[in-house]
Amino acid sequence: MDIKAAMQKYTWVNEDYVWKAVPRETDMLTRKVWEYYTGGYFLRIIRNSEVTVPLQACLMITQKDLEQKVHNIIVAEENSKAHVIAGCLQHPEVRGAAHIGVTEIYVKRGATLNLTMVHNWAEDTFVRPISAVVIENGGTFISNYICLKPVRNLQM
């Protein structure tokens, strides 16, 4: 679900999760995402459920010199289990872009979340994936990051 739609539809998303794992005033980049974000995704894995097919989300840069600022939230509720594949890429003809992505992840008691983040950028792209995870007792978080091509600058 689009993060903006989730924040409008579910007030508890704002109250319980938005800018809780990553404070919006952490640095210049988080402040920029907070003030000017262009979108992002919200994924919720319901309590006591197991999603057997990977959940997928994709963000794409399609304009030259675009500074993409996204905010994503993933919540794995109690005793849930899921694998998320998040892809970020830019159109092959687009140059001079930047990606600033804030991802807040919440793994509740007894939940298991496997996140695979796959990036496919151009060589002149600035990439700033900013992630934080809150893991409760008995929770398990597995993180995989794959960058398919060299980029101009990557800071994690």
C-alpha cells in the first residue's frame, strides 16, 4: 500500500510507526525525506499469519536529475512470517539521479521477517538507503542487500 494512503487511512500508522525507528531529525537526509518525500510503501504482515509467496515492492526513477525521497514502513506483527523483496531502480536512459530511502522496520514478538533489497542504479547515481529495525523478544530479522551495478556514491 502507498505510504501516504496508509497514513491517511490508518491513524495508528502515524502514532505507532512513522519516524519512530528513524527520528526525522537524525541528519540532513532524514529531514529532507520528512519535508519533501515523494512516496514509499507500507507493508503489514498480520498477526499469526505466514505469507508463503514473497511480498514485492518496487520504486523507480524515471526522470533525469530527480532526487527520489521515499519513506517505507514494514510491520511484521506478532508470530507472523514473511519474505519481502524490495526493488529500487532507475530507467536505463535516465542519468544524474539520487535516491534517498528511509525504511523503518518493526518485527514484533515471535515474528520472522526476511527482507531482500535489490538496487539497480546507473553509475552516476547517489544512493542513500537509510534503514532501522526494531526487533521485539523472539523476533527474527534477516537482511540481504544487493546492488547490481556500481554507483557513483553509496552510503548506508
